[in-house]
Amino acid sequence: MPESSDHTPPPPRRPSGWNSRSVGTRFQHGSFYLLIRLGGKPLAYVLLAFVVLWYVCYPSTRRKCSHYLRRRFPHRQGFWARFVDSYRLVFSLGQLLIDRAALGIVGPAAMRVTFPDGPRLLEILAAGKGLVMIGSHVGCWQTALAAFEHVPTGVNLVIHRAEGDVDLHYFEHQGQVPPFRIIDPLKEFLGGVLSMLEVLRRGEILGLMGDRVFGGDRHQIAVEFLGEPALFPLSPYVLASSAGSPIVVLFSHRIGRDAYTLELAKVIQVPEGISRDTAALRPYVREFAQALEDYVDRHPWQFMNFFDMWDTSPLNDLTPKEMVDRHEG
Amino acid sequence: MKDKLKQIIIDGLNLEDLTPADINDDAPLFGEGLGLDSLDAVELVILVQKHFGVAIKDMNEGQKAFQSINTLAAYIAEQQKA
């Protein structure tokens, strides 16, 4: 999370020049939206096949894919294997974005979302301690939110939209009010942590991404993921420990052309009172990383984090004591 | 109250190199100044509740209170009176 003295946090440091802006221009996104309106998703998928081929021809696109692909498929390192795998991964991303747009344009009827563990989530929520819901850049979390319509408490999501981001959230297609409250860590005081703590104390749901760090390098930790140390944010675990809230790991998964399922992959109980102790938090971050690894083992083409989370160089700026705490091993 | 608050911050946030005398009452708590960060703020909310029985209920209150030792002490005193 960002740190700031004037309440205007600096942009997150990204050593690789990575940013979360949309791929493609406003016109290109608009073309897909138009095709969905005219011919439904199949027509949009046809255009997608060609657009993805165009993008994958750029080395920069394949480079973004390679962070994940070379660790998930270490034996497929040749140019053509990497080209084909990059195509498949980017095509999957395109499908998810089209599904998300269709949900907004056509409405809930466009998608069937199942959540077999829904009653378990309600049970955990009923304890009144709030709930930290950690997701990841897998599947399409926005479509999965349809499964939260009947949750009796508020749902708050930590989301930052980068400047220049042109793809619309599904509720924006018809000018709807978001069905959840958005906490923007780069716009709120102290990275929004006070708002986050507040919603947990009210017994509400706080949703964060477990595989993306916003801003400050002190708030991340390296744990093993797909065979190498990768950076994960500490904030969800600190918040859970401070508020005494359970963590629920939820992943969405595309199971068909018009169908998603939401899986409750793990419940993590971080003890209260260990929020200052990074070494004590490590096993809980590992639990999340393991759950994510299990997911990508089963659904390798639905991992959509194109950021190099295995670049642990940001930890080099820490003090020796912090480095020991935050490095794996 | 301010000295107690400073000692609680030093102990609670493991600022081992500091003494209460090193902390300026008007210096910003976050960023420049004491150098606390956003996750320290989470801990500070908990510490204030635990030691003073004062809950910082929302972001607006927190933003007002978390400027400096002076503003935080004033906020705690005000809430304890109410």
C-alpha cells in the first residue's frame, strides 16, 4: 500500500515498467462491445482470434506472458511453443474480458455463475468478525460477483484503475451503480487502510487481490510460487490479524462459454496480534500461494497476472533485518 | 497524555531507536516526520483502542486524528470526554 505524507500517494514502483492499463485503444474495446451487441459473444470471439494473433506477434506481449509461462511450463521453452502458449493465454484473457463485457451489456442472463460453497461463506460471515476475501488474477472475478447478490452484508473491493484504462467494468456498460463499494488505495488517505479496517469492524466483506502489491515495498513478502520465490502482499494478512477476521480465498473459474464457478479454495485463520511480525505472517501467505499454485495446476490458462511477481529486487531496498524476514528460506 | 501516547507508539510499532523526546508533537506521523506507513496506521488504530478505549471509527476521523501527536492526543481527549 502506498505511503504518503501529503495524502497524494506516489504511483507504485514497477521496476519493469509494468502497468495495469488496458491492452488496446478505446476504439478497439468499443469494437468488441459493438460486436457483442450485434452478434453476441461468438462474433466477438472471431475478432478476438485475429486481434490476439496481432498482439502476440509483438515481443513485448510474449515477454509479459513469459514470466508465468516459463515457470508453469518449464519444458516448453522454444520460440514456437512460447508463441502458441502466449496466444492461448492472451486468448483466454480476451475471452474473460468479452464475458465481462457481455455481462454488463446483456445483463445477468448472459452468464450462469455457480458457487457451491456459498452456504459455507455465509456461515463464516455470520460470526460477525468481517471477512477478508482474497482473490487473484484468475478467471473473471467480476462475473463471480454475481454470486454475492444475496450476501446480507456490504461487499467492499480494493480496486485501482490506472490512468488510461479503457476497458469498462461490467456495471459501467449500462451506467449502473456498482454492486459493491470500491476502495481505491491510491486515492484514499493512507492507502485506504482505515477504510478497510472500518468495513471489517462492521462485519462486512473486504475483497483484495492476493497476488498484487500496491506501492510500498515494505508491504510485500517473498514466498515460493511455481518453484521460485515470488512477491505477495502482506496487507491482507495484517488487516485480518488486526481485525480478527478470517481470510477466505476465492477463485473464479470459467467452466464453459456462458458459465463460471466460484470456488472457496481455502479458509486462512491468521491469529490476532501478530500483525507486526512478518516472519509469523509468512506461513499464512504461503497457504495462499499454495492454494493459487493448486489452482494454476488445474486451470493453467486462467492465470491472468502478467506482472513479474518473481522479480524480488524491490526487497533489496529493505533493511537487512527486513530482508531476512521477507525473503523465502 | 502525549508522552504516554509516544511511548505506546514506540513500544507498539517497534520504533526501538526512538525515545519520546525524539518525537516532535507537531511532526507528521506518516511519511516525512515520524515515517510511519499505512500498515502502521492499522496497528495505531488498534493501539489507541486498546490503551485509551477510543475507537477511530472511520476514515474521516482517522485522517483528522492521524496528522501528528498533537492532533491524535486532542482526538483521544475529545472522545474520552464525549
